[in-house]
Amino acid sequence: MATKTTGAELRAFYNDDAYWQKSDDSKGDDIWHEELVLEVNGVEQSDDYSINEDLKDEDQVKIMYGHVLSSRDDFADRSFESFFKAWRKQQNTVYLSVAVPKDKLDAVRAAILAAGGSVK
């Protein structure tokens, strides 16, 4: 089953070098992904789709397929989706995508900011 997320959350996950265990002295990535299939705003993306360059914070994303691999002995290969879910579980921040009546936007924005959140 596909996991839903936002562009902002997926980029935060994708750029978490500590989680992907990217080391400065490595000649390549310690952990990488292959065969990733994403559905963005209801449209399946091609292989050349870039999470860092093409994805917008407000995009609605479904992780459809993909594998996470490593050359490390202590890493078990797994699905991109399960790797993402494990990362999400470790986070102390939640990414939301909300719909609100226009006349309530200021109140919702103020409530989010008052609770220590951020609005982009």
C-alpha cells in the first residue's frame, strides 16, 4: 500500500544525511535507492524526476515503489516506503497539508505559530 506524504516531508527525509548514513570519506553513498516510483499530485513521475529539484513543499506525494540498498554489512535492504516510515517514526516534527476556509486562514496560521509550528 502506498504511503502518503508532502513534498516538504519527503525532501526533509531525502536530505537527512545522517539517516542515509552518508559519510564524508565515502567514495559513494553508503545507502542509496533504486527503482523509485512516486505519484505527485496524482501523476506518476518518470525516472528522471528529481526530489530536490522538481518537488514543491505543497505537493501531495505517494510513495508507490522503490528499494533502499547498501554496501554495508550491518544494513538490511528494504523498501523505500519502509525506510521512509522508520525515519518518520523517529522525527519530532509532523508535516501537515490542510484545507481551511479562506476566512479562517489567519486564525489557523496564528494557532499553528502559537503552538510552535511554522507555516510555509
